Amino acid sequence: MENLFIEASHFNPAIRFDTQENIFEISGDSYDKDFYKPVLKWLSQYLRQNRRPLQCNFYLGQLHSGGLKGLNEVLCLLENYNTSTQTPVNVNWVSNSDNDDTLDYGNDAKECFDHLAIQVSIA
């Protein structure tokens, strides 16, 4: 399957899903839930055929309610995949040092998605 690369905009993060390395990155500000629709569609299709461990890196700036909903859907899809296939999925959640909200959400996600290996850190 082809890689998925989407450039960042003022309101949406960059998406870099490299299928050869099996490293998926989301970086930047996240405002819009609808932005994640094609990402979720692509990821769902990819996960149907993948059986290699996944590394997911989230480098997030500002998060707003729509963006949080979209990220929740991504994490839910990854958790369901991990549970149903037993394929390891590791998530690195990296927050800016000046953004407590993003750090708090990363810690909340770690508790909520307890079937995902989520490591939260500060850049």
C-alpha cells in the first residue's frame, strides 16, 4: 500500500505514514475532526493487511475539541487493531513544554486506551 503524506496547514497537522518503516507520525496543531476522515479510512485499510509492529509518534501543538475527537478515533482504531490482532502498537505522545493541555490529554489518553502502549513525554 502507498504511503500517506499530508502537509500541515494552519489548522491541521502533518500526516506521515511510512508503510516501509511502519512508522506513523502526526505533527502540528489539530483543530478539525473532519480532517481525520481520509486518514481513518486509509489507516483502516492499511491495518487490514498489516501484521508488523507499528510505531506511532504524535508531536502535537494546539489541540481543540474537533482535533481531539479525531485523535480519539485514531487511537480507538489502533487500540482495536492491537487487541484483535495482538500486533504490537507503540505510541509516543510528545507535548510541547509550554502546553499543559496537550500533556494532560496525552496522560488522559494513556489511561483511557489501556490496551495501547502510550509513552507521554515533553519536548
